Amino acid sequence: MRRRHWVRVAVCVVASVTVASCGAGGAANRTADGRTELTVATFNEFGYEELFAAYEAEHPNIKITQRKTGQGAPHHQNLFTKLGAGSGLADVEAVEEGYLSQVMDKSGQFHNLLEIGPKDVTADRWLKWKADAATTRDGRLIGYGTDIGPLAMCYRKDLFAEAGLPQEPDQVRQLFATWDSYFAAGDRFVAKVSGVAWFDSAAQIFNAMHNQHDVGYFDTSDTLVVESNPDIRNDWNAVTAAVAKGQSAKLAAFSNEWNTGFKLGRFATKTCPSWMLGVIETQAGPENAGKWAVTDAFPNGGGNWGGSYLTVPKQSKSPKEATELAAWLTAPEQQIKAFQSRGTFPSQVEALENRALVEHVNTYFGNVKAGALFAAQVQKVRAAQYKGPADGQLQENVFGPALQSVEQGKRADDAWRTAVQEAKKAAG
């Protein structure tokens, strides 16, 4: 999920300049009435539209223009193209966490927000692991954190009942205590319920498992460790074994078939970062209200899946004003408003204790206090896994397709060898 696929919670903000320029320090863009123009481009939904209007009201010298795309991939392709060209970027560029490693590899092209930002905006505004992920080895903070995606588990109560499994959130925790218990419950489910899978996609399960480890595809020296990291192969073996037992619905995430799978009840469980509740409600539709539930458990503890940052490229003509806007948008007060508007779960320490968040009730999921549930899940996240520059490529273009090939009948060992070969190519 990258969150680039989210329907309701993932958003990136990008500010594009009216006239392409290279480097900071040039004349700021001005509107006809003399205001400084900051153009902000977004992907998906950050919940910023009303906030822009409020900021302009408080800062009459600022004009904000928004440009929004429906998905994150085109936005980031544009970002990296213009970074390479040395011109054309926005004053504020939002970066989704799946692409952050590539941005960190080019961190010299972004401002250190600790230097040019408001002095009262320090890294301790955010969860430590959120800020750490956007901090370079020499201590430069290049992104203000927006949202995050703490993980819980969603499931279909009616399908659990059909399989003879417990249905209430406080009863199903034991099924989701570990990945072993999760797959064991999957065996029980597919043995009892015909025509319905245990989970939606092998890649979705594998990604969630993989992101829990201290070391992922790369170590902190950017060395590819796919073959030497036993956790990756163990995850692969566990997921592909579940596929062989019929636990996967074999639906590519965010495809039309996957969307329809929610509506038709093609699978019984779903890895659920906080933003996924909105996706499920949208795709499953009102006819399935009350059938889906979410519990404050996730196999092998917690995890995070998704989230973005606001950055200020050195190409910006108005870096001071852009940083002030980014700082304001990522303040706890504004992040709570974004949460109320679009469900984006805040990464700011103060926001996680806000009444509006912890008392938020989701009626679609049986009136669960979803805000408090996910705030508790946040506390189970120990650290952000280090991502190498090609990490996103490996997830999207290597291991995802390799797992899909297993779902389509390829031998798991053969698919693994292909994945390793392709990973080496991607890593250069």
C-alpha cells in the first residue's frame, strides 16, 4: 500500500511553481494582486482543502493553488523526473513513505526543515520513528510528517460465524496473536467455508509481515540482503504455503476485482492499516455495514503501513513561506481536522491524545471507537524499518509480481529464484 493506492486517507502535497526555476533564492511567484503564490499538488486525499482556505484567511499575503492527482505513482514519477531535470518542482512536495527512501537518497536537493522552519517546530512534535525516517545520517530533517497507518486486523463476522470461529473483537484476538495462529485459523476457515478465501492477496500479507522486521530488503549501508536475511525467506515460505492450502483469494490489491471482492465477500480477513477502514466501507458498500469488524490485534505485534511527509525542495522560490505552510499543515490541530475530514491518522504525539481522535466512533464497523483503537496500535510500533533506495521497487515490481505468479500456479521455489534475480537487477 503503499498508501499511494488509498482511497480516503493517503495524500501528498506538492507545490508546483508557475514558472519552472532551478534552485532557491529567485524571485518569488506573485499573483496579480501582489501575493506570494504557493502551489500545492496532492495525490489521493489529505483533507487539506478547507485548511488551505483557513491558512489564506490567516495569511492574506499568501495564495495557495492546489494540484491533485488520483494516485501516488504519477505524482512521484513527476517528482523524480523534475528532481533529475533540476527545475519544475513545487514549493512543497509531499512524499509517500513508500517513496521516501528514494527521496532520502537525494536529500541534498531538499531543505533541512530544522534550519529554515519555525524554531518551535522540532522533531519531538512527531512519533520518534516517524521523524527518524525522514532524518538523514547527519541529522537533517527533510520532511514534516503528515499521517501514518498503524495496523490492526479487519474481518467478516458473518463469515467467521459460518466457519464456527469466534466473532466478537475481544474473542478473535487469539486468532491474530501470531502469524502461525493466523494461518492456522485460515486452515480451519477454508476447511469449513467453500468458495471464500481467508485473505485477499499474498502480496498484502507478505508486505505486512516484512515491514515488521528490524531489517528488510536492505541493511543500513544500502546493501541488498534478500538472500542473507532469513526473515524474508521465512515470510515467503509461510505465505506461499498458505496460498497452496487455498487461503488466498488471489486478488491483486486495488484492482477492480479486488474492489468487487469486498462487496461479494470473497475473503474473510484483511490486514488493516487505519486508512483501510475507509477503503473497506467504500468498496463493500452499505449493504455490508455491520458485517465487517476490526480488532486491536495484529499478528506478532504492531506495525505501520503508510503515511506521508511534506518536503521543501531547494528549487522552491519561496522556501521560507513554503516551510511555514508545511509546518502549519502538520501541526496537531490541523492534523486532527484532516482526520475528521478524510480519516488520515495523525503522526503527531499531541494529536494522538486529542479527544476528537480517541472518542471517534466508526458506525460501519459496529460503532467501534476506531480512533482509540488505532492510537493504541501506534504504541506497538517500535521503529520504522530502514528502507534502501530501491525498496519500493522491490515491493511493487519484484516481490508483488512474484507472489502473484505463485497464486497463478508457479512453483514457490522457482518464483523465489526469479524474485532474487530481479531484486539484484533493481538494486543495481
